[in-house]
Amino acid sequence: GMGGAPLGQMARTPYGQLQGAFNQAANFLHSAALVEMDSHVNAPPGAARLRTEMAAESHVCAHAGLRSDAIPRIIAQVRGEVQQQQQQPRGAQRGGATPNQPQNPGEMLASLREMERANRRAAAVDPEVTRRRVRLAAVAEDARRAALEKGSWAAYEGPLGDVLSVAREEAKQLALALNRGRYDSTSTVGSVSAADTVDAAIDDIEPGAKLATFTTVVDDLRQWAPMALRYAPRPADGVVPIGQPVPGVRIPAAEQLAVLRDVAAAVGLNTECGRIDASLTAPEGMASGGIPLDYRIAVRFERGDPVVGVLRGLRGVGRALYMQGLPVKHANMPVGAPRSAAVVESQAALLADHIGRSDAFATFLARRLSGGPVGEALETVCDARRFTVVRPAASAADADEVSRVMHDTVLFDVGRALLAGDIRPSDVPHYWRGGVR
């Protein structure tokens, strides 16, 4: 706990009560995260329904704890104590502090602010909406995977529509509460615009951000991308693009996994709290998730090009490094959780798209592969010109850093239109092809 007070003593203080409630909710969410990650990449399909119910029940239990009516009252009590303490002379503050509180009042107030935010958001949403969202998301993920394997979007349209419906319902409850100035899932007063709905959904992953913020960023990227393409190196004759099989190279997944684990350890992954495995079912070639002390990365390797698996894995390693770098003293508290999806993904992109696609990394990887299974094809596999070129890519999963940004702008447009209800799931292929083109 914070401040080093014994657990029993903490539970008897107001802040200790808050810690207990948020610890319990975090444990439920951690359990759900591990079950969901296992479902995506490794577990057999026969128990899919059971795993989904386990995850849904964990989310609902966490939700119930976070929306407790007692939390706002205790937060107000502790905040009053801290503010009163701040008004005391410096010498008197230390003696008046309760044992479990941080010595820094600003740190304490930040913790209370994030607890309040979590409580308000939980109180705004009906727990059964949370349960349905988790269930439908699991069904949609299975359908998406099947659609990718079959190359048919139609099988995914229905499940995607169900997820969008419950996501809009959840976002509308949040938006209604925000517009009313307080959170109350039982209220039916007022109306919610499409923009309010999207803003509420965005705020869940980017606190304080709005659709207008993202629109400005994406518009800037649209202006940047053509300029970047103008100066970016183009593929050279005789150079095998990343993702295409290298002649004479056929490396088993187990040997590629050993190389990736070596690279991950070299860039700082704590393997005591993070694990990388090979997977035949990882969507888009890589899946990652979990908690700071148990983060999982699953990678689908390509036998004809070991660079693909390394770059896919580096994206997951970037996320894991962020999670492992979260402050231990705030573990399980909202103030110690990932602040935003953009911060997490920026670290993943820094490692996979910028460091991983550089001359220096090509040299670094060549040293790791030297004397290994690549053999005489080492020079071709680790040719720096493979790592630093820009070329059109049909999928964002294995795209270079410029092409990925362009894919993301299309994804933003399509996602915004879907959530706002401007297009239907059946319209996505048409809009996607047009945007990618």
C-alpha cells in the first residue's frame, strides 16, 4: 500500500477503504484481461462461451465495486483532510498525515481525482450494458477471425452491428450523464447528439479528448503523409520487400521465437513479468494484453521472412514496456493505470515503426541472426534497404511507418462514421477500399 502502513491499518482509514475497493475492482479487471487474451490467441474454441462468461462476470463485479455510493462520500472526506493539511504550517503537516497517505498532497489529490472519475463513469452505465458489451465483443472477435480466414466480410457484419449498438448505448448513457452534470444510469431525461456519443466513447480511452481533437490531428496527418512520401526511399531493384518470402529461407516458428525473445530482452523487456509465444491464430499477426506483472504477447511468424515476426513482436514489446513502467506504488489504483491509448500506442510505434525500421536495427538484427538458421541468406534478410523503404500495403498490420499512418486516417474516418451511425457495417468494404485507394 501507499506510505508503508500495514494492510490492516490501511483498511481502517478512509483512504485505506478506497484502496481496498479499487484493489478489488482492479483484480477483477486483471482476471478478465488475462482470460480475454488467452481466448484471442491460444485457448481451444470449445470453451469459448465459458471464457466469455468468466470475462463478463469479472467486468460486472468490477463495475459493481466501482459504482458504490460510498466512494464519493469517502473521497470527499479524504480530500477535505488533505486540503486542511495543506493549510497547516510545513512542520505540522507531517505529524498530521494519516499513515497510509502519500506525503505529497498533490499526488494524493491526483489519486482522488482519478478515483472520482472511475466512480462517476461506472455509476453512469447500467451493469447489464457492460455484461452485454463483453459478451458481444467476444462473439464479434470470433466472427472477425473467421471472416479473415475466409476472406468474406459478410460473416462479420451482424456481430459488428451488435457491438456498435451496445457501444452506442453505453456511450449515450455516459454522454447523458455528462450533459446533465452528474452521472445517473436511471435517468431518461434529455437527448444525446451523435457528436456527444462519439465524444463520450473517445473520453473512455483518451480522457479529456473530443472528436474535434482527433479530427484536427488526423487532418494534420493527411497533410503530412504526401510530403513524407515525396522524400521517402522507394523499393530498390533486387531487394525483397519485408513480408515477401526470401528465396532459400524456411525457418520454423520455434527458431524465430527464440530470436524474438532475444531481441525483446535486449531492448528491455522484463521476462519475469512478460512472455512471448508463437500463435497460429493471433489476429493481424500479433496480439498482446494482460497486466503489468503478467503481460502476454502472441506472434504469428512467417517461415520465409524472420523480419516480419520480429517487427510484429516489437509492437507488442513496446506496449509491454509501457505497462511494466507504470508506477508500482500506485498499482491497482486508477492514477497508476495507463493514461491513454495514444500514449501506449506511441511507445509501441516508436519501437516497431521507427527503431525497428532503421539502418541501425537492421545491423543489430543481423548480429542476432548471425550463425543462426538464416544461413547464407543473412545479407538478403538484413539488407537495410528492406527496413527503410515506403511502399503501399494492403494491411496496416505489417505496413511501414508512413503507410500505417495513412491506414490509420482511413480507419478513423470509417470508425467515426460507424459509431455515429452514418454508415452501416455492410458499407465498410466500400468506404475502406475507397480510402485505401
